Amino acid sequence: MRLFSAIPFTLFALLIYNAFAFTAGAADPAFWARPVISIAMVSGTTFELLASDLLITAGLFFLFIEILKATRIGTTALLDHMFSVLVFVAYLVEFLVVQEGATSVFFILMAIALIDVIAGFSISITGARRDVSFGHGDMH
């Protein structure tokens, strides 16, 4: 169970993107511009939630979970940080090498993964600094 809790949730956004990119033709920018939800607003206009907006929102939700997980301490937190770096590297390699990864949606998801890496280490370092006490007496 500890290993499962160390899996970065940003990986799920990568898997969802790849599932659509390699099966439904999501490498085509028109795929991400399709409305998923349309709601008539009181103002008379129509609100449309695009497929790209929905996936980016999911990625931001996963980032929120990752930031909450970054406040943990212990070996599971260390594994989580290491796996987050690996997920970001997977995003980066796919963005640079794989044709289906060269979209703005994928780039934003990759930026979310990078923020996860930076925030995770920053929060852990800040928390570790608070846990360390350096003596309370005079230093001679």
C-alpha cells in the first residue's frame, strides 16, 4: 500500500492524454478544441468546456493532491518525489521525441508535472528545516 501512495497523480494525466493521443487521434489540435459540455448561461451566452480545458483541470486537481502529499515525511515521501521526477522526465522525453506529445495541452500538463517536482522538493525542504533544531544555548 505504501508503494501505491508514492505513485504521483500527475502520472494519471499523462496516461489519460496518451490513451486519447494514441487511440482517438488527440495529436490533432482539433480533437482538444471539441466542446465536452455546453451550458446556456443566464447572460444569454453559451459556456463551453473544451476537452483540453477538462484535461488541464484534471491535471491541476492532480497537482493539488500532489502538493498535499508533499507535506508527508518518511520514505514514502522520498519515493513520491523520485517518482515525480521520473514522471516529469517521461513528459519531457515524450514532448521532445513523440509526435503526439507536441501539443499545447501536453506542454501545459508537462509544466504541471514540473511544478509538482519543484513544489514537492520545496515543501519537503521547508518542512525538514522546521524539524531540525540546533541547540538552544550560547555558541562559543
